[in-house]
Amino acid sequence: MKDLDSRNYDIRDIEIDPRFKIAYKEMLLTLGVWFLFMVVSLVVAYTLGKGPVDQYTYVLGMPAWWFGAIVVTLFFAVIVIYISQFVFTDVELTDEPTKAPTIRNRNN
Amino acid sequence: MEVPAQLRMIIFGTFLLYTAILLGIGVYSQRSMQKVALANYVDEFYTAGRGMGALVVALMIAAGLCSAGTFLGGPGLGYAVGLAWALAGFSQVFMNFCVLGGVGKKIGIVARRIKAQSYLDILIHRYERNPIVGLLGVLSMVVFMGAYVTSQFVGGARLFESMTGFPYWLGLVLFSVVVLIYAAFGGMKGVSLAVIVQGLVMTIAVLVLFFAAMGRLMPLESAIRKIGQLDPKLISPWTWKPQYEFSMWVVFGLVTISLPHGVLPTLTYKNTKAMRSAIVLGTVFVVLWTLMLIWMGNLTRALIPNLKVPDHAIPSLAMTVLPPWLTGVVLAGVAGAIQSTVGAMILVISATIVRDAYLAFINPKATAQQLKSVTQITTIAICAIIFLAALNPPKALEWVIVFAIGGLASSYFFPMLLGLYWWRANEYGAIAGMVGGLVTYMLIKGKILPALAFGMDPIVTSLVVSGLLVVVVSLLTPQPSKRVVLTYFGKGVPEEM
């Protein structure tokens, strides 16, 4: 009890749950993909959308930049769905003693 | 809006039918909650026993985060500001991915370890049950979310008034009483059943409206050129400087991770397979809703160039291009968007009061029976207060709304994200980050130090300040206790938490 309240311990002595390492990587991937989506959308919109409005080129009845932004969004929708189905992994949510092999990570 | 009397009656009739269905759900979920064993009551009430499947989780996030903003305010800005705003709307299309991929798995495991019933539980346990974290959390959650819920009801009831001609109070009653019934008596079960109906109605409304409007607007190119002739700004992204557009993306896309009503479903999902499917389903729903609705707000300009109230873009468009009974479905869709957000928020507020105020400060040794009664009484009382506030909106309301979502986001984003993924974050850092983010936001938004915004929405600066404070203050103060690190990062709960 006393030990648990301790604020003097070496973090390297604590075994990190492998599921949390997975969760951490997936969080980085999620934020990374979202930032990429933002950057690509903004670059496409603000380059194709430059210049006077009456000289816009139109694709399928839409200004090219708007069409581009929609295409980018749909493209990323496919990526997001792919990631959720084939990259994200399933883990057990409860702490069953049988699950998850022991990994002792000294670097983390 | 000028609405012919006959049309009004048909819209009203369709809306009543929708309300009756929700009422049925309310009664059903109330009955099913009565059968729940006393010991499990609070667990069932707030998190549906952590057994929710993919569709419900997807819709809870999607419809919970898509409020009146997606149906009224967003298209209204598409109408008034133009496609630059609509582009910012795209930032929210992956909200399910951001919430579930960003924090879903971690919260799913931790919530089961600490038996969390509320968003704030996660923070409070992570930060050593520090009373200041608790108090700050409870206060900001209750004030900001309470005000936000009230404003959503006010918006919905005003729309009802202008579409049906019936008085405001009747609109408020119809909009709110059903939610109160299924949320206060059915808890998460009621909210999650209702959200399926609401999500369905929202999707039907959006699809029908989009294709009917497109049919009327063809050929599209000349319609858009016509809007460009009204005002070139309406169809150019350069209406907003790129850095402002960027900040809007942060506001509507990134910070969804830290909005309590959006994160709520991560406490309830059944297993990670359901979570992954919820990302797929949610992406499809939100892409459809957002893309179509916000763009249509802009396209409405081509058909109705001179709306007095831009927020009425979607309802006005519906009345122009749809047969009357389908216009009623669109009103029901708007109601669904509002009610689903409100339902989730009421649960968040109630859980916060019961778990993080009553159980933490007032009566830590409450019995199961006491907890059940307190849960019910609190939820009903919240609903009653919100109803009364919406009936006669107080002046302070608008002031609080200005700060509500931005304030919540700028105070919770980093304490939550870093708390979950950086073991070294501690309660001192969290308090500094929460206060610092909120204060910065208020200083800029309240026009006391507007220069700090650097041409962007105040949320960006506030987030940077908050994040830096969490990191720096945490590093300067002792590391978190072993108990917390074991629970949030280690291989198991050390003991009964």
C-alpha cells in the first residue's frame, strides 16, 4: 500500500503492458494520418483555388479545388477504413492472467 | 421563413410521428432498466454494461458530435461564408477514427481496470484523485456542457417554431421531453437505442435532400458560377487565409479526441472488433452527412440568394425542393442531430455529478440503493434545470456558449492525451495545463489579448500553452505514484482501485 503511493521508483522497473504499446503506436498512426489528410487537403485546395474566381477550371461541374478536396477526402476515407480493418489489431480488454506474453522493456 | 399553413401541418405531423417513435424507445428502455439488478444499476445506466456493438458506438460518436452545428450552423456558414468554411467541415469527417484510433483502445483497457463510468473518472484516477483536478473538471463540465445543451434546445425549438408556426414552448417540450424521458429513465440504453433511430433519420434526410437539391440545381457548373457572381468569396478557399483555415481544422477535427461527449462511447464498446467496425461505419456516416450538408448550405445560395437567417439554409432548401412530408423528415433529422448530442451530454453531466462529485466528495460510502436514487434524481434534476433555462434563456447563456466547446477542448486535450500516453505527466502538470489552456482561451476569445491568436482561432494558441504547461510543470514536480503508472501503463491493477 505504502509502496504503491511511492513517488520514488525507477520507471524501468515497471513492466509495460504490451497492449499499451500497441495502443500508443496506433495513436501515433491515427494522428499522423489525420495531419497528412489536413496538409494534403489544404495544399490541394489552396493551390488549385488560387487566382480569380471567374477563371476557375471546372471538373464535373465543380471548381477544380473543391473537386480536388472531395477526391482527397474520399481517398483518405479508403485509407482510414483500410487501417481500421487491416492495421489496427484486436486485443483483450480485460486483464486475464492467461493473455499477453510477458515483455520486459528496459528502454521504455 | 414564410411557410404556408397546410405545409406547416404536414411538417408538424411527420415530426410528431418521429417523436412518438422516440417516446416508445423511452418507455421500452425505462422498462428494461427496471429489470437491472441493483448492484449493476449505475454500471448499466452510464455505460450499458460495456457491451455496445459497432453500429451503436459508431452512431454514438458520429451523432453525438454532430449537433445542430452540422445541420444548421455549419450549412449556415457555408451559405454566409462560402466554400472556405465547407472545406473546414471536412476536418471532422474522420471523427470516429480520431476518437477510437486515438484514445479508444487505451481507454477501453484502463476503464475496465478502474471501473470508470465517466470521462472525468479517467482523468481523476490518472491524476492521483487530486481534488483540484476533480473540482475543476466537475465545474467546467457542468457549466460548459449544461450551457451547450441548453443552447441546442433553444436552437431546435426556434426552428420548430418557424417551420410549424406552433409556439416556441411547444417546440421545446417536443424537442426536450422525449430526450429527458429516454435519457433520465433509460440511461445509456435509452440514448443508444434512440441514436440508431436518429442516425437513420439523419441519413435519410441528408440523402433525400442532397439528391433533390442536385436535381434542381443541374447543370451544376452554371449554378456554382451564379454563386460566384453573387460574391466571388463564396466559392474561393482564399476567403480565409491558410493559417485561419488550419486553425478551423484543429477546432473541428483534432480536438474531438478531448470532447467528453465524443469520448463517452469509448467507455462502452464491447470488444476491439466492434471498435474497428465502428470506425468503418462512422466514417461512412460522417463523410455523407458532412460533405453533403455543408456543401448544400453553400449551394442553397443559387436557389435562395437572400436568406435573412443563414442558419435556416437547410430547412429553407428542404421546403423549396422537397414534398411536404419529406420536409418534415428533414426537421426530424435536425431534431435527431440535436437530441443525440444532448442525450450524450446529459449522461456526461449526470455521471460527472454522481461519480466525481457525490461519490468522490459527498458520500464515498454510498450504498447501491442510494447510488441508484441519486443517479435518477440527479439526471431528472439536470433535465429539469436545462428545460427551464431553455424556456427563458438567461442572458449569461450566450456568453458561456462562446467559451463552451473551445474552453472544454483547450483545457482537456493535453491533460487527457499526455495523461494516457506519457507516464511522466502528473497532477501538477495537469492542473497547470487545464487552467492555462482555459485562461489563454478566455483572454483571446474575450478580446483582452487578441494578438495572441496570430490570425487563427484562439484554440491553437491555447492548446500550445496548455501542452507546454503540462510538460514543463510535470517535469519540475515529482513523478506520478507507482499505483497510477502500474494501472495506466503497467501490466495490471495493483489492487482494488
